[in-house]
Amino acid sequence: MGFRCFKLCESNGLIYATTGRGTFVSPDAIDTNEKATKKVYPFISMGTLKPYTEYNDVINETTQKILSTERTDLFDLEPFTGSIEHRNIAQQWLQRYHVDVTPEEIMITAGAQSALQIAMMTLFHPGDRIATDRYTYPNFIQLAKQLDLELIGISADAEGMLPEQLAIQCNQNKLAGIFLMPSCCNPTTSHMSQARRKEIANVISIHNLLLIEDDTYGFLHVSEAITPIRSLIPESTVYIQSLSKCFSQGLRTAYMVCPQHMNHMFLHTASQLNQKLSVLNIEIASQLIVSGDADRLIEKKLKKAQIRNHLFHTYFPEDTYLNTALFQWILLPSDCNGYQFEVQAKDNKIQILCSDHFAVNSAECQPAIRIATCSPATDDELETGLRILKDLIAKNEFQMEHPDYIE
């Protein structure tokens, strides 16, 4: 009975276990009645990514122009491939990111999550092993669990996954594929140089892996001469670029390019999932691209990101990887518990996410937090949050060095 209760609490997110440390109450395990009776105070949002929503006025203007027309199809659903007109525009957009394809090779999906679902269901089978970074996109981890895929976490440095470590795992495990976010790994902000991309592509080719390349953050390097891994191994790569971070998170539109010989398989999966697309969402994204507003919007976001990350750098100079990133990764003291630190931050009205949310293997999880520098409403709000977090880290370090100290 005790074991069943433990598993029930764990499956509902009430508790969590860390190898070698014990079992703890989850920071989200607060009774709903207690939540309802407590007075709610404003939090500084540094957990969920809200990529500079103050620039949504550009989206609003485009939407109003579209809605002012006499079109009657805007609230219809498009086929899961997207119309040829919208795919022509997608082709023009992807060319800026060195993805050279025909419109017929592009699938438009209802966001990156939809694209990932189609790709993973098409490429892999239950029990397959997939290589990925040790810390990666949480929704990818959950999707892998749902599809009964085993994730193998690979070590990385500031330039992303280490090719020699990937090769070792390929020799030790029968890997079917690999998932990468080479332009900016969520959550660590590591980003691959062109040389690293070539090294990784070489390992993928030698071991016949199938790559899912999530280039959602490719816009962070749009002015640089960096090409996707797909350009090196197109017949082994599914390339995905979501527009939610560079345009607006509410648009839920992504472009996906799969190997030509697999195109019919991807169309079959999308058909089985009955994937349909909002005409209005795709039209807004397309008009932003055609008008040039998309470029201006990205320029604004990148300038704002540099300001925000410069502010972050003044508080955490040793943790800054990418100065255009929407988030940053802070390592905590080695004896600190990530979930407990998340609770401490919540008690101080700061919303953050600890490394456990992103860890492929919780037993190997290093204490760290991801903070969304793009989400606070103002620069002053961000600075307040950074100051509180720095003080909390210092307090934890002091308590670990002086365990007998009573405040």
C-alpha cells in the first residue's frame, strides 16, 4: 500500500525523488483550497517564456489589416500541408536561414509541438533510443515518454553536444536518432559553431542516425553565416522552425522540412493525426514576412535581448553564454536542491524553473535554474528579480558553509 501511495503522489507531481538525496515535496504540491483562500500577490515572471510581448502591437496591426478585408475564409482550417501560397512564402523565409528547399518539400504545422509529434511518430518506434542534450526542451521529454522512447543524455559544453561523447554513446547503445537545438539549447543557451555542427553531422552520418533539428532559435543568429546541420546531411534530417518565439507565442505556426524520400510517410502521419491549420494564424505569419514587419520585429527583439542580457551579465557574469538569448542558465551551489530553491524563489515572489524540469536523467541532474530574461514586464522588474535571486544564492551558499548557523 505504501509503495502504491508513493507512486500515486509521484505521478501527480506531489513529490519527487533524487538519487542519493531522498524524497521531497514538489513546489507545486499546494492544496487547491489553500490556494483559493490565500491572497494573491504579483509575481515577477521569470519561468515561462514570454518573448517580449510588448512588441505584439506589430502583430495586432497586421491582424487588423487582414480582418478589415472582405475575406471569408480566415476562420477556416487549411490542409495539414498548408496552401501552396503560404508554402511559397515559407520557402522565402527559410532561405534566409540557409534552408534551400522547394515549396512542395515544406509542411506547415500548428507549432513546434505539432511538428515534433509528427516527426517522432513517423521516424521512431516504441523502445527506440534517442540521443539528446542532458538538459533539453521539457515538452520533448514528455512527448518521448508518451511514445515510449528512451532518451540518452549526452554531455555538452558552451558549443553544445560533444561529438566524441555522442560517438561513445552510439557505440554503447543502439541509437535510432538524435534531437538537437543547435542555435540555442533550451535551457542552457549553448549554441553550436559551424565547426561543431560539421563534427556532429559526421558522427550522425557514420552511425546512420536520424536527426530532428529544432531551429526555433535560429533567428538569434540570422545575421551570422551559420548554416543548419540539415545543409550538411539533408537526407538524414528533419528540420523544424517555429515562429512562436521570433513572432508571437500565440501564432502557433511552424515550418517543417523532412527528407524527400520520407515525405509520403510524414503526410500519412499528419493525416492520421487529423492535423489542421488555422488560416488566420498562417495568414498573419505570412503577411508579417511579406511586408518586412517580421524582420523589424526580430530586430527589436534582438536589441531588447541584448539590453536584458547585459543587465543579467552585471549580476551573473560567469553564467552568460549568449547575449541574444531569451533566457539564461545559472548554476547553483553543488549541494543545493533545485526544487527547494524554486520554492524559495516562489516565496520571494519570483517564478523560475529549476534544472529538474529539463533533465533527461534526474539522477545526473546538476543544480541549476533557467530564468526567462524576456518575460518580466520591465527592465526594472528584471533587475529586482536578479537581485533577489543573487541574494538567495548567496544565502544558500552561506548556510551550506555554516550548517550550524541559526538566523
